Amino acid sequence: MSRREKIEAMLVDDPTDTFLRYSLAMEYRSEGDHETSLVKLRELFTDDPPYVPAFFMAAQQLVDLGRIDEARSILRDGIDQARSQNDAHAAAEMSELLSSLGAFGEEDDL
């Protein structure tokens, strides 16, 4: 049984377990199934409260895939969520990633 299958089996017992859901998204990423991973991470955005680490990991994955504008949007939302949850460390980490993107991926106005 693969690590992903073990996580999926645990989720049958507790489908709302945030950490298991996050771990499953990371397993999909490790397996190269980026779209499923991103879907699973986005599901964590809608939790109440949203799971802040999911924003950062989704943005990192989008950067790796060259989807910079999507990453920027998720980082902005994640920073807002982190601040609303008083998670200054996560907000700073995402702000740093956002600023490191700079103009990367933006089309030139030439």
C-alpha cells in the first residue's frame, strides 16, 4: 500500500481531518499529479477557517508550473487569510515569495 493509499484509508475514518487532507495534496504533488494536488489544496481554502499553509504550498506549486499570475492571486488571498488568523509568520513567508516573483511571468509592454 502506497503512502497516498494509507492517507486515503485514514481519511475514510475522518474525512474532515485537515492535516490528512493537506498530506494527501502533498502526496499527489510528489507523484507529479499537480492538478489533483492543486484541487485538494484549494479545497482547504474553503475550510472555516481556511488552512493557511495550503495557500503557500499551492502558490509554490503554481510557480514551479510557470503559472505565475495564479500564484500571485493565491498568495494575496493567503496573506489576507494569514493576517486575519494572526499568523504573522505565514503572512511574511507568503509576502516574501510574492515579492520574489517581481515581474517574473508578466508580459512585456514592448
